[in-house]
Amino acid sequence: MTQRKHRLAMPLLAMSLALAGFAATAALPGVAAAQIEIDIDKGAVKPMPVAIPAFAGAQRGADIAQVISGNLERSGLFQPLNVGGVTDKLADVNVQPRFPDWQATGAQALINGQVTVGADGSLRVDFRLWDTFSQQQLLGLQFTSTAENWRRVAHKISDAVYERLTGEKGYFDTRVAFVAESGPKLARVKRLGIMDQDGANPQYITDGSSIVMTPRFSATSQELTYMALRPTGSSIYLLNLQTNRQETVGRFPGMVFAPRFSPDGKKVAFSVEKGGNSDIYVLDLRTRQSTRITTDPAIDTSPSFSPDGTKIVFNSDRGGQAQLYVMNADGSGVRRISYGGGRYTTPVWSPRGDYIAFTKQTGGQFHIGVMKTDGGDERLLTTSYLDEGPTWAPNGRVLMFFREGSAGNPRLWTVDITGRILRPAAYPGAASDPAWSPLLD
Amino acid sequence: MSFDTKGAARLALIGLAVASLAACSSRPKPTGPVEPTPPAQPQAPQQPYTPPAPVPDPTPQGPLPGTIQDFVVNVGDRVYFDTDEYSVRADAQPVLAGQAQWLNRYQSVRVRIEGNADERGTREYNLALGARRANAVREFLIGQGVAASRIETISFGKERPLDPGTDENAWAKNRNARTAITDGAR
């Protein structure tokens, strides 16, 4: 349970800065000034035009470029251009691009690369990121992976580009757990699903015979906790994604729900209901001891740890209606942090520690919002009939949540913390309760 | 009653019309002066209709006493709540008193109270709210003499709506607690 991760089933074998073999570009001007960059906190009023032609090489070159393109485009910070007409074919990453060709497309940045197949079938992917106007190389990296793992290479490249151009960590080499929904509203089937962040490789883990909800990743990305509800009771499961083994957090007299891992993966906080009253418990996964940490007769639920593990934010209606409270991880020092009108639920502490995201209801509408951890600087990012359940991308700058219209079909959406970049996530089906994994490794 | 009467009159008129058409098509025979036929009058029934006296039925029409159907139809298995509230409303009290009475009569019956919430709340909060509603009903039944050991509770939160609508009407239906019989009914 507490054991540290293996690699994913298809590991990236190597990732190295490809500084070697780069002599061909040594003649580039070494001026570092006036480089392109994106101020992510301004929410990209206008996305940066980028050229991402198909990578050279017989295998997967076009696919990799397409995945990178999709990632960057969905971030809202980049606008991949159609560059099919450019005659510079970039057959060799070690040869400098013909910059005037790329400048003519309007692209401020150019991402090119090549794929080489090793004797064992493995892929070596070299890529370069260029500033087309200053004609500088901004990045040069090489990845090696198994042939079937090419999408992860594309995600790693996307992360490297995003980080180089925004100064923030990327979030593309990640997965999303979610609840896949099907059937009419009065007989909705809910299955636990997991997919790549870009909607690829969806897998369905449960069969729909019980109502599943609120999956959450552990810090290792190898474990999920989620809640299953049957007429006979509810259970919180801990599911190891590598071994497919799962166990429950144990038996309690009433309902158990709202599980979430501590940042070190050694504990799970959740709600236990007894005699109608819901309180927050923390289970130590090593000792299997659970401790009740709230005792208020009000509803206390949706606990979420701070990234250093010392605090827990939760929602409670002890003040009359649902508001957000922060306490120490042992339950001491409870203080209310939300004071706006309306009801606040599902608080989630940002992995960066600077914000708490939440669901808020006001005036018959639902919002996803963020506030500082002391309750200051509240910002509502979305408004609709039903927006619920934000989850943070590992860089703490993007949130995924679900939106359900009056027709009832919930969908996954993303919004950045400025609220300017709001868009549907890449999963095409009905889905709710997204949970963003940490960056894979 | 009045509808039947009108219907009968209409039929009578149609009958007369057919008769007079038949009269036109036949060749007129030279006869003496004919008395004009009086215009047809709708004929009112002589007597008001009286339904047949009910015949006693050997098998009763309603559900058998002590069955789940009896409970659902004759007592009522659901009570409703106000928004974000879990106190038993005045209009729910007679229903729950009836449930308690019924459960006290059929002592082998066991029930599960299922708390439900409308969709105007988040999943986790609504699970907690539904649990409170289920528990409020449980406490009420216990207060009316039903043994606590016969009553379990669960919350479905907002996961099991009755009405798929997105207005106050639908939400009001979806804020409920259902007393489901799990065992011991006839």
C-alpha cells in the first residue's frame, strides 16, 4: 500500500538533454534576450502561433506532432498553425531550419523532431524548439521509449515545450480518472474510468453494477481511492492500478464517502456518517488505525489535504449553510475561510499550495472558483446550471471539472485559474467527477 | 349522465334523417293530402340512468394487507423535504405516523430508509444531506414505537432522482426519504 511506485507498464527508458550531437547548431546567435514567452497568469489574451510539422522518420512522426499539437492547442495558450505548405521539410533535427520559411507562416515558435527506430524496435525521438524570429534554439531533447509508448513521448515533449515557454510545469503526461456515465437520467449507470489526459486510451474499471463516484489519485499515480454505493451500503476502495488489487478502508456502522489521499499517500481522509451525522476521519494506511478528527453535529465532508500534509480544508454547514473551513491535520484549530454569499462545497487544495478550488452555488447557478488558502482573493471562474467537482492539474494552473446542462449529460471541462481559458476536455463521452493524476514519471 | 343523454338524442336524430332520405328516394304516390309530420324531437330518456347495484366481489380489489403494495399504496412510502433541510415537515408527519402504525402491526417487516437529495448540491454534500433525511425519518419511526433494530438507513445523495426535470417541481420530488421494505412483508 505504502510502497513506492513502479514505473508504468510501458516505461520511458530514457530522457536526456540532447546536448551532444548538437554541433550543427552551434553557430546560432547566442543572444538570450527578447525570447518569446507566455505570461500564464495573464491567461493568454492571444494564443501564441506555433508550427508543429510532422516529425521526420517513418514511424509515428506525424502522430507525435499531432498529439503535441492537440495538447498545446487545448491549453489555450498556443495556436498550432497549418504548415502543410512549408517547403522546408526539416529532415534532420541537426540541421538548422530555414527560418524565413517559418517566419512567413506567422509562427513564433517551431517544434520539429525526428523518430529513429532502434534494432529492438524501440523509438528514439529527438526534438527541437526554436524561436523563429530570434532564430534561437530554446530546447533540444531526446527521448527513448518502447514503440507502443509513443504517446507518452509526445506528452513529455509537450510538457517540455510548455515549461520552456510559460515558465510553469506542464501537465500533459498525466492521466485522468473519472466516472463514465451512460443511460437515462433516472437510471444512470456510473463506471469508474481512467484515461490519458487528452482522452486517449480510456479504460473502464468497474462494470456499473454499483454507483461509483469521486475517484482520487494518490501521489504516486499508481493508486486510486473511490466510493461505491449500493442499496446495502457504501464502501471506500483503495485500488492499485498496477496489480488491480483493491481493498476497502474498513467497515463503519454508517456510510463512508468523500475519500482523498494525503499528499504522501500514507493516509486517507474521508467522511463517516453515523446516526445521520457526517464527520471526517483519517485512516493511517500502515497501522490501519482510523481517527475521527471532527466532532461537530453538522455535516463535515469533502476533506482535502494541503500539499505539505499539515492542514485539511473541508466543507461544513455548522454555520447554517455549507462553507469552507481549514483545520490542522489532527482536527485542531478549525477556522472558517469562506465568507461570501452562497454555499461552498468540494474544496481542493492546489498542489502548489497557493489556492483552494471549490464549487459554489449562488443565485440558482453553480460556479467553479478559487480563493487563497486564507479565503482571500475569491474568484469565480465558471457559471452554469451545474458545474461541480474541480480537480487540479499538477501544475496548479488548470482545473478540470464537470458540467451538466439541463439535458442531463455531464461532460468534463477545463478552465485555467484566470477563468479566461474555458473549454471542453478531450473525452467525448458523458463523464463526471474527474481526478487529475500527478505528472507521471 | 348528461353526456349519455346527449348521445342518445344525437343517435335518435340521425335515425330520423335516414328515414326521411329513404322517403325522398321512393316515388311519390298520388295520395290525398298528408298531414305534415311533426319535426323530430330529441327523445329524452324516460328515466335517469341508474348504475347497476354493486355486486360483492369475492376477492378484494386493493393490495393484500401486509404486503409491500399495501404499504406503498395505502400508507405511502415517501416523504418530502425542504431545500437543504432534513427536519420532518408537517405534511410528512401523518404519512410517517401511518408508516409506524403499519410497521407496528406487521412486526416481522424490516425497512431501509433511503435518503435522497435534489441535484442542487454537490455529490458528497448531498450524500451527507440524504443521510440526515434518512435518519430523521428513522428517528420519527422509532419515536412512534418501531424498534430501531428493524430500521436501517442509506443515502443515495442526488444519484437516484425520481424526476429528471430541472425546475423546482422536479427538485421538490427529488428531496425525499423512501421507506423501502427489505424483509418480512407478506
